[in-house]
Amino acid sequence: MPNGRVPDTPVEVLVDLLKKAKDIATGNVSIPTELMDHLQRALDIASGLDDYLEKMTTPESDPLSELYKKTITHDWASVHKEGKTQFLLPKECITGHVEGQTLKTLVHMSQARRILEIGMFTGYGALSMAEALPDDGCLVALELEAYLKEFAQPIFDKSPHGKKIIVKIGSALDTLKELAKAGEQFDMVFIDADKPNYINYYRLILDNNLLRLRGVICVDNSLFKAKVYLKNVTDHNALALRDFNDFVAQDPRVEQVILPLRDGISVVRRVPVAVECSRIKANITDDDVFRGVKGRSILERMRLDGRVAYVTGAGQGIGRAFAHALGEAGANVAVVDIDPIKADTVVKELNLKGINGLAIKADISKSEDVQRMIDSIMSKWGAVHIACNNAGINMNSASEDTTLDEWDKTFSVNLRGTFLCCQAAGRVMLKQGYGKIINTASMASLIVPHPQKQLSYNTSKAGVVKLTQTLGTEWIDRGVRVNCISPGIVDTPLIHSESLEPLVQRWLSDIPAGRLAQVTDLQAAVVYLACDASDYMTGHNLVIEGGQSLW
């Protein structure tokens, strides 16, 4: 702690007291050496903690560093004297590096998309949290002092994350009531404002459902210089925070933990719905709809944690998108492709995201390659829960010019290969008593896309749908569901090739959505068909084509 600075956190107060105790003991020759050694050891431990946390915490971004320096060098006393702020704002109140990175981590962990901050000061905490939000995320900061918005906005504008921050000036209680009236909800709420109103903010948030289901409330300064738990305290703010902590601790709607970081951060969450249901004994229907199937919400039921999946044709395009989607949902993913370099590249992408991947080279038209693929997955992970049979080829030609070789090659991959994969994976899944098979068919199974001529492709994909329907009915009573996805025309580099580019405008005129499909438009479908939430669906052809087959 810098010389001359007033101790502001429990650790700083402790260091200050230990230094004073050591100074007193040093001047007393009757103090035992052993006691002096213990005193010095305690001082070393206490005084080194904050510096070590600062050193070990991931460095802040350049905009955050600039904002911090701007805050601590600003003449807040002059600003207040000039009437630009209602209150004299102590620079010690700024959220610092360690706290900022802690808040950023909590945003990541809670997967928040919308954040409410009550009390912004100079925006360090707001920008820290905004850095963890997705690109379309939003942080609404409530601040009383208009000057603080002007102070922070230039640095917000420098950061690529500043556009996520909306600052609302005025009474926080009034703004909260407006947000509640508008039906706004937030995944995370951070309270760091006037201490006597903490309870009022908290009540308004919970009573009006401003906090989403499974949302988190974080509260700063909840240990307030250690005064919240010391006796004979008269400090107004300390007493207000003590009352707040007691109120939250006794609120049966929530669970809380106070992290002894700097001046304390409380993390508050709602209790599980089953606990709340038992407590209030309300006249509700306590069933799977209310509690969730096996206590899991619908989004949790779409998780694939612990599942093993493979995707064929996963080196590029739709298959690559499927591999990423299944991995992001929690599955281990075998990336299967006839091109081993492409498969390896996708596995490296997955690994960078913390997803376990396995690259497998296979030609799915060959039964020995398909069996080796299954054996490799079983050897690696001991199960196959999700089989995503996506590999396919397309060779355009007029029907009268279609050669037997083109027909055979197309069917060999598109239909024979899909059958071989379904059969090999199905044998494993039937023994397991559980499995999800997802085949990639095509909108061409429903209509004849035009003006391109692709007899072999259209017919083979129609066969994939009938294969899916047959297996779906035959295997469901043994725990294996088989469904397929039929994409429309997908925007890939091939579409913009010299031979196909002239057809794009014609296709667009046939699509009510007015655009081609992106591979990302298909990702949610494969996760849905792979998860427990779709257990009652089998033999279904899920069409995703922007409405093209309806015209």
C-alpha cells in the first residue's frame, strides 16, 4: 500500500495494524524474539497478498489501462468544486485490475448476454464486463453523475467493446422501476453504488424479476473495510452493508457467498426451483414442466456433455459447422474426412476451443474404412452416442448425359456410404441401448432444384430420406433415433465458382428468405437432433431452406 494512503480494504487495514504493532514491539526490548518473528511473518503474508494477486491476474486491456490512469490522475476535487459532480468522488473507489478481471471472469462463467450495472463511477468495471460479452451483448449502466458518462465515453469509443455499453443517467431506483415496467431482464447484475440503497436495489431486482432464471447478482464492498463484522462500529455505510449482508443471508430465495477479494464481492444466485417450490408451498403443478426433466431446464437438456460424436465430411462446409456445434454443446468429436489434412485442421480448431477432437481419414463408400472409423472411435472413447453422416458429393449433368459411372459414384457416397455408416454406428448404439443418428439429406429430396441438372444427386438424397425413415421406425424401440436434415442451397466457396455464379440470382428469386443458407443456420438443428430434448423424434426430415420448397 502506497505511503500516505488510507487503508481501504480488510487486508490493507490488517497490514496497517501489523505495521503499527511491529513498530511498538520493535521499541520494546522485553518483546520475545519468537513473537517478533511471528509478527514479521504475519506482516509479510498480509502485505504480499494484494501484490501477488495483481501479478498473477491476467493483464488488463489497453483501454482499461488508459481508463485507470485517467481516473487516478484526474483532479476530482476541482471537478466537484466547479459543480460538475454532485459529490466529491474519491479515486480509491475505482474498480481495479484484479476486481475488473474477476467481474470479467464471472461474466464468462455465467455466459451472460445482458448485464445491469448499478453505479458506474468511471466505467472501469463496465468496460471489464463488456469485454466478456458476446458481440451482440449489452451492458446497461445506471449512473447519477452525468459528468462520469462524459469522462468515460471517449475511452469506451476507443474499445471495440464500448459499443455494448449503454449509460443511463439519473436516479437508479427510478431507472430500475422503468426497466421493470418495460419487462427488461438481465443475466448478471453488479451493484456498486450508494450503500444505504443496496437493500432497495436488491429487493426491486428480485421482486420484479429483473434477474433472469439462473442469473447472478454481484455486490461490491460487502466486506467494507472489515467493519461489517467488527463490534462497536458506527460508520453509516458499514452499518448499511451489514444490514444488507444479513438481509441476503436470511432471504430464502437465494444463496450467497462473499469472496474476500479487496473490499469484498458477494455472489448471489436464486436457489434451485425445487427448493423454492418446497418452501413456498404454492398451488402449482409440480411436474417436469415446472422442475425440468430430471431437474434440467430445456437449455440444459440440449447439452451434450460426456457424449461421443462423429461427423463425416467434416473437413469443410456443413460438416465442419456440425463438428463445431456438437463440440460447443459438450461432445467429444471425431472429425472424419477423406482429406486427412482438412480433418487435422478442424481438430486443431476444436482443440483451441477446449473441445476434444479426433481426426480420422475415411472413404465412407468403403465398408472397411467405415468399420475402421467406428473402431478408432470406440478405442479412443469407448462409445458412439451421436453419428452425423454428412459426407456427400454432387456431379451435375443433364439426365440424358448422366453416365453410369457418375450415377454409381454419387450413390456410392451419398446413399451407400450413409447406409454403411448408419449400420456400423447402429450396431454399436443398439448394444448401448441409446444413440442418435443424423443424416444429411437435401432439399432436393422434396423438390427438383433448378435450373441446375443433378439427377443422380436428387435421387440419392431422396434415398437418404427413405433410409432415415425406415431405420427411424425400426430402431426407436431399442433406444436409437434416426433423423435427417435437409439443407437448402448453402453459401460455400463452390457456389461462387465460375460455373455456378450465374445461377445464384435465379436461386435467390426462388427463396422467400431472400438469401442463401449459411452453414451456421444449420448448427442448432444438429444439436437439437443429437440431444435428449429430441428423444421423441425419429424418422423425421428436418428441412431448413428459407422456404424455397414451399414455392
